[in-house]
Amino acid sequence: MQKLPALTFGVAFPALVLCFCNANNPAVTPSPSFATVSDSIPYKLQSPSLTINLVSAELKEISGLSPADSPGVYVAIADERGEVFLVDGNGGGAVFQRVLFREKGDFEGVEMVGKSIWAAKSNGDLFEISNWKKSPPEVSEYKTKLKKNNDVEGLAYDPWRKALLLACKENPDSLYPRHIFVFNLNSKALDDAPAYTINPEEVNRLVPYLDTEKHDYFSPSGIAVHPLSGDIYVISTALKRLVVLDYKTGRLKFAQRLDKKILPQPEGISFDAAGNLLLSSEGKQGEGLLLKFDFIGKK
């Protein structure tokens, strides 16, 4: 990770100094937990405190992750089917409940918000699943202006906006900006302008290619909002990168390479209430993985 002097930040990142593109600013905004430009995050990404092999074959291609409403329980979703899995992290990753809400579809994100579970398709369609403990559950579908070519890959709950964040993969072979949009849960509508934008060239400048790396570009595969600082964490399967954006300004605060030996194909990211980081990976030659990294910052 290359550190940039804080005094040169405004010059070094002109493309990433963004407006807060939401007219309904939250009444309370989070306080940063580390500097505007940082050479570290409060996690040791080489040392997971918990590694769970997801033995369910359906989760080999896990594409989304969220904590559930009980400690140690996680919500997961996989490609190609609208089915949510309740995973017992305290019980070795066993799936103890499945919630089928659509037979087919390219589902890329999942998030539990209150008593509802939300799921996102790659074309931007959102599904609110309520009364999910019963069969069949109640399902409401919301169309957004996003299209298949936006390629939504990440879904996160933002408690300050009371909204969902949708991270778009866009064209992974291009240097076009990667956008993150806001879906307001009160109005059930998507904001016109993106709230955040990531410039792939800036990520490459902070974390240059290794000689052994394919020259891919940062393309979001998962997104999460830190529950204590509010910082926006975004992962990319392409290049195996993690970036952190400032909640208020959208500035890129940190970027780091992810170890492909630990996370062969990172697809899901989330946090529990204590601020511990949760990452999931598809299984390339084995089972899907769920890893926990303990929060080592101030609480």
C-alpha cells in the first residue's frame, strides 16, 4: 500500500473529490475512525480470527453476505437463483434455513434490514422479502433505472441515510468510473445521481500491479458500511483489491491488495455490530469460504 501525504490529497485525487449526492442528508453523520488518508485499516487481513468452509454445494458460488439478526448467524445468497441461506457461524457454517423467493435470476447482493431481507439482481432490480420465516415468504419487487450493463454486484445497508447502497461493476475491462447508487427505503426510489464514484486508475496508482498480476481494473463485487466510522468498504474480485471511501466526501482513503491464497475470489463483504469485518469468497477449487477479521480499532 502506497501512502500519500495528507497535505497533497486535494491535488492527488481531483477525480475523487465528490459531492454528497443525496438531497436528504442524514441528520447524524459518522465520525471518521482514522485519518483522511491512511496507510492502514483496523484489521489484519492476513490473520482471520475465524474461517468457515461453507459445505453447502449451493454456496460454492456465494455472491452476497450480510449479518443476520442473531450473533454469529449470517445471510448469504448465490448466483443464478433467488434463494437466501441462513448460515450458522457458531455451528461450523451449517445452513439451517433456506428462503426461496425466485426460481431464477442473477442475484449478487443480500442485506438484512430490520425484519426484512433485501436481495439485488445484477440488472438493479430489488426484492424485499418479509415474513421470511414462513413459507412462502412475502416478496415485493422494485424496479430501478439501472440496467443489465450497470451490472450491480454489491448491496449494503446505510443506517444514516436509511437506504441501500448499490455498487455497480460496470464494464470491468474499461477505465470508466465505477458508480455507487442510493435506494431510499422510505420512498422506495433510486437517487438519480450516484452517491460515490471510484476511479480505477486511482486504485491502480495506490496499489500498482505486481509483475505476476493480470492488468485488470477495479470493479466492485461487494460493498459494506462500517457501523462505527461510516466508512464505505468496497471489494473487487478483479485484482483482489479492497478500498475504503470516506462517508461524507467519497474520497479514497485506503486501498490494499487481498491475498488470493486467503480469498481466492472475494464476492461478499459485511460487518457485524461490533465492527468485525466479514468477507466471503467463492470456492475456485473447493468450498465457498466465510472469514472473520477482528476489529482492532477504538470502539
